[in-house]
Amino acid sequence: MKTNSHWLASPWRRSTAAALAGALPVLAFPEPSWWWFAYVALVPWIALLRTAPTGKRALYDGWWGGFGFMLAMHHWLLPNLHVFTFVLAALLGALWAPWGWLVRRFLTGTPSTGRVAGALVVLPAGWLLIELVRSWQGLGGPWGVLGSSQWEVEPALRLASVGGVWLISFLVVAVNVAVAVLVAVRTSRTPAVAGLLATAVATSATWMWSPRPDVDDRVRIAVVQPGVIHGAGSADRRFDREEQLTRELAGQDVDLIVWGESSVGFDLRDRPDFARRLAALSRETGANILVNVDARRSDKPGIYKSSILAGPDGPTGARYDKMRLVPFGEYIPARSLLGWATSVGEAAAEDRRQGTQQVVMDAGHGLRIGPMVCFESAFSDMSRNLVDDGAEVLIAQSATSTFQQSWAPEQHASLAALRAAETGRPMVHATLTGVSAVYGPSGERIGSWLATSARTSAVYEVPLADGTTPYVRFGEWPVYTALLIMAAWCASEGIRTLRPRLRRRDPEPRVRPARTTHESPARPGR
């Protein structure tokens, strides 16, 4: 122990250790998908933070750990954003600096039973607020929310139906805190064990009593994945391949066909030949086709990414313009200040325009769909709003060809499982180049993934479900609970700090002078 403490006495060594410890949770996400590792991945980082010699050092350790986590989670951006990836990781990592201070505040030294009990509640609440802040679109969105690592764990998906991915994150962090106390503070095992038991009881209760989706029908939805197409004339050649793959669906009795993000590279008003070809495909297959147009619009200025429904007579008029754009990929925040990012990486040369509202479309055959584009599937509030507006099937159109050989396609596809489980509605994740995936209303996988090497079309039997999950009904209640926990803790800390000061300000009690038998004040010499 003394040797380790001496080694960590160097600020740079300690910072390196914090960054490495902070990076460990990424192994719980796809592609490794060691979901079980999420429950202990924070333990080394917590153990380091609790031994910080000062509160200031704990702030630095929290920042460095957050930097490591964000860099590991977004490492696949390096070929495109280059050095700017490190800048983004450092900015986002700063969100964990206060959390590092909190860990030390509760667990330094030999914490009492009360401090450990407080840590089991306050530290997960603090982590949840960090995830809330970085979920803002301008900070990159909720990619890598810790609870998302549990996308294939059935009990966790049941928790998602009650409190969304937020509830999973809270419990995962609570388990990590309890394990860290068991490992590093053996004299405080009782509250740690109680915390683990409470988590197990909560999960079991949710498993037993949370409502299950009531499946009442099925639809056949086809996904068209043309694969990577680069070079001159790629937009025309991509459309040709998508047309070929879609034609193969004729006679398969499909209810809807979904193409991926940026599947059409021209505004359909500017290319009426494309509109006619889509209409012919719809007549031939007997199904409407949801395409995604990534082009400069002819009816208004700017470039939009739009989900457009085409039927036997061409575009039906149903259109959704992407609302939440990818920072630096589709627009540059504060371009006058950060526009230099285009000179060091493949950042957006021109900002795309935002849509103004979500749309639920009538896709034919009585089917109502809620489209999203690209990383909008990471935002749980968007899918919840669509289901609240009547969507029976959630659809995400995506393209991750830029990151084809990285962990990004698998990570993106896994998010749809959580959105399905949260809302009790099936979700289709359709991409240009993989990974495409379909999930049922409980988050269970339907059929096989279409890998990044696949160039094909596939038909899925998608179950439809009725009912409203607690998450859809009550929304982000775990986040509000976390806010209340932190507010209550801050108030108690403020009172505890002010109490000694108020006592010092109290005047000394006046002592009446002693009196003699003649009822006059006693005075020396009298």
C-alpha cells in the first residue's frame, strides 16, 4: 500500500491512472459488450478518488477520469476529428470533476455507516446529473450513458420500461459504490451489503410487477442495406443498388420498406425521375417506402436530412426533418469560434438546417410510425414523445459508413433495444452500411443483425403492442429524483456548515451580579 501511495504521489502518474481507470467502463459497451463488467468498472476509479490527498486533487482525478471515459467512448472519432477529439474529451471530462470531489467527501479515510449510506444515494444521483447535462445536443448527446451498456440484459430492460435508461444508470453506479466500499473499506461492509441487497430487491420487484407489453398483432417490415458506396456518382449508384434490393422484396407481402439515412442524395423535387422510380417500387412491392433525403431543399434554403414516405403515386407528403443534429458532423457549434475544426478534421463545411417538430406518419395498412434520424435514437425523450403521440413502431434511419471498422455501428444499433423497452413499442434501426437491427416491444432482438459486411434486404416479423409503460407515463422521474437528492444533500451541508458560525455569533448570557444582605451589589472591600 505504501509503495502504491508513493507511486501515485506524482501528479502525472496519478492523472494517468485516473484516465485509465475512467476508460474501463467502455468495455461494457459494444463491441466487447462485457455487460457484467459495468457493475465493477468504476471501482478502480472510485478507489483512486477516495485516496486523493486533497479535495483539489480529487477534482483533478475526476476530470482526468472523465477525460479517459469520454475519449474511450468516442475513440472512433479520431480518424475524422483528429486532435479535436482530445479537446472534446477534455471539455466533457470536466463534468466529472465535482463527482470526484464528492467521492472523496463521502469515502475518504474510514467512512462512518452514515457516510457510506449517503454515498450509495448521492454518488449515483451526481453521476445521473452528469449524464443529464452531457445529454444536451450541443454537448454531443447521450452517447455512452452507462445504463446503455445493459441493452441485452432482460432484467435491465424491464427496469428501462419503468424509469428509462436513467434508472439503470443509477443502479449500476450504486452497485459500483457498494463494491468499492466492500473492497477498500472493509470496516464499513454492513451498509454496502445493504445497498447491494436493496438493488437486488428493487430489480426483482420491477421484474415481477412491472407491466409487460400486450402483443396484439404483427407487421412485416423490410430493411434495405446497400453497403458502402464511395466515389464519383455515388448518390446515383447507391440509389440503383437500393432499387435493385427493394425489387427483390416483391411478392413477400411486406407492410413497409425502410431505407437508411442519406439513402437519397437529391431533393425529389429536383429529381422527379427518382420520385417516379420510388412510386414504381411501391406499386411493385405493394408497400410504402420510407427513404431519407440528404440534400439542399428546392422549396427553402439550406441542407436538410429528411425522412420522406413514398407510395404508389410518389411522395405522400409525409415528411420529418431531423431536429437534433450531430455537433461537428452536421453543424459546428459557435462556428465563428470553433470553425477551425474544419481545418484539422472532417467537420461540417456547412451547417445543416434543423426541423421544428416530430412527426408520426400513417405508413399504410393502418400502421403509424415514428421516424428518427441517426443519433436521435440516443435521445430517450424523442422516442417517448413519438409513442405518446400514437406511434406503433419506432424507426431510426442511420448511416455510420464513416466509422465502418470501429465499435460505433454496434453501439448505435444497441440503443434501439433500450428505446423499445422504454416505450413498449418495437423499433427498427435501418442503416446504409450496417449494423441494422430490429427489436420487439420488450427490447428483445427480432431476427439477426445485418452486419457491416452485408449488402442485402431483409424482412422482419415485427410484433405490435398496446399499453403504456411507466416510463412513457411518468417520464424522466429518476432524473428529478436525483435533482431532489442533490438539493437535499446541498441543503444539509449548508446547514451543517452554518451552524457553528451561528453559535459563535450568539451573545454570552448575562450573569446578574451577586448581592449582599443589604440588597446592594457585592463589591470588594465593602
